[in-house]
Amino acid sequence: IFADDMESTTGWISGAAGDTATTGLWERGDPLASGAQAEDDHSPAGTMCWFTGQSFPGASDGFNDVDGGSTTLTSPVLDLSGLGDPVVRYWRWYSNSSFHNFDGDDVFEVEITQDGTNYVTVETVGPFGDETKGGWIYHQFRVRDFVPLSNNVRVRFIASDNGNGSIVEAALDDFEVVESSCVDCDENGLSDELELLEGVAHDFNNNGLLDNCEALSASVNELSLAGGGAVAFDLDGGTPVLGATYWMFGSASGTTPGLNFGPVNLPLQFDAYFQLTLSKPFAAPFGSFIGFFDGNGVSQASFSLPPGSEPSLMGITLYHAYVASPTFGAPVDFASNFMPVTLIP
């Protein structure tokens, strides 16, 4: 219906009535990386995207980031009248979690209108969580969940620095509108898109796939430090891991480039948290971080926090994934996807 990789000018508008940002305004181009901004666009082919304020080599993280309020990027007019069940898809980048930031008072907002004037909120990113730390994140939404279909639909993206002078950057790429597909990976009679949009399934690692159709899924992607709680991990490697052994690991520093076990890549970075899961897989807060798959290639593990956990851990995201081998000590021949868990107040 509509697809834009931002490689050419297609009618996007930088700036809107009420914007107050003095720097870091939306522009289209090839971004230069900072500690908070993307270095490359998202498209496999191409270099261009929309982003907030161009930097230059050697500049500080705060050079030309969003300052002084909000800056808005608005899509071209989208004629969705007469369509069945359109879905808007895009890849976004948002960072308010530079080490310069202390107050956590900034968010990234996405809104939609069906008349060009009255907007409703589609999603608010932040102020905390894994999606406030930069990186290209995929998101989609069903238009009918927010506005009636019309010939005057627009979507806008608002990045703001509203409090103390934080380091705030945003970017947008690969925006498209499609009719809802009929992909049904779990064969339950509902399209994957519909399950995600209706909240009956999850995509916690933001790779566009239902978590329950991957080798590792999680019951939640946030845990409260004050209230405590647990994440139940479902390990489902299928035929390749029937009766095999597994070892779950974790990382607090990301997933790329990962660790190689021969030809198998585990999407976790080695750090102190990884070492903890390596040295104490049977101790709290870990449950069954080492174990066996059953005859269906399925097993379970867990991660738990008691109420009143250390509040300074707020905002940290712990990534988990596992490797499998035919027996303990044998070469690794399988690695799962990762699952993130963010620690919140």
C-alpha cells in the first residue's frame, strides 16, 4: 500500500505547531554515530533515514541532540479508505539512556490522525526500558485499533527533552503500510500480526516473530525491583534438541556480536552477569539454568527477584539465551534467540 525506505523525498514534514526544541530537529540523511545516535540506517540497501540532528566526527554525545522541548516528524498523507485491515510498520531508534542522563523524564511518542488535525497516541517509548537505549526496534500497529480508516491518515513521531538537559536522540526508517497478513506460525487460527496487535502473543526481542514460535520465549519482559517477581522461560528447540542438555546464560551488556561456539553463535556478550550464570547456574535467582530437553525438545527455566531488590539496578536489561549439546561436555550444536528482561522500579 505504502512503503518508504527514506532514500528519497516523499513528503515527510519535519516540525509541527507547538514544537519547542532548539536543536536536534528531525532531518533526513546518513546519520553520523554518537553515543546515543545511530551510525547507519536500518535498510539492508541504502544509507538514508530520518533522525534528530546531524553530528560530526569527534563531536560530544550532546552535540545537536534534542534540547529545549519536542521535535515532530509527520508522515505524508495516507489514503487508507476502502482498505480492509491495514497495519502500519516501522523501525525506530530512540535513546534517552546515555550515561549523561539521570532523571529519566523523556519519552518518544507515536501518534495517528484520521483527519489531519486530531491525533491519538499509538505508543509511548520510555522513560525506562530496553527500547530507550538505542538500536533499531521494529514496531507495528493495526490502524483500526486507533482511528477509523480515511483518505487523510497521518502518523507522527515526537522526540522530546522536557526536563534537565538529557541526551536524547531518535531515528526512523523503513516505514510501510500493509494489509494484515495471514501468517499463523503457531497454527491457532489467528494471524501473527493480529496476535501481536491484540496482545495475545509477544515479540519481546523485537525481531518481528512471535516469541512462542521461537526456541526461547518468556512470560514477561519486565520485573519490579520493589515488588519482586519471576520470569518463566519456555525452551522449545524442537527436533534438533530432543533429549539434549542445555545451559542458559545471561548478559547485561547486550547481544551483538555474541559469542561463538564453533559455528554456533550465542547472542550474548560476555560480562560479569554472564560469568555469574556460568559459575552459579543452580543458585538464586536462577532456576534450572542447566537441564535436559524432553522427548519433544521442550524444557523450562526461570529467573526470580525477591521484593525489595536493590533499587540502583533500575533500568538494567538482562538478556538471556541458551546453548544445547547432545550431552554435557559435547560440542555445542544449537543456540537459541535471546530474551530481554528489564528491571523497573
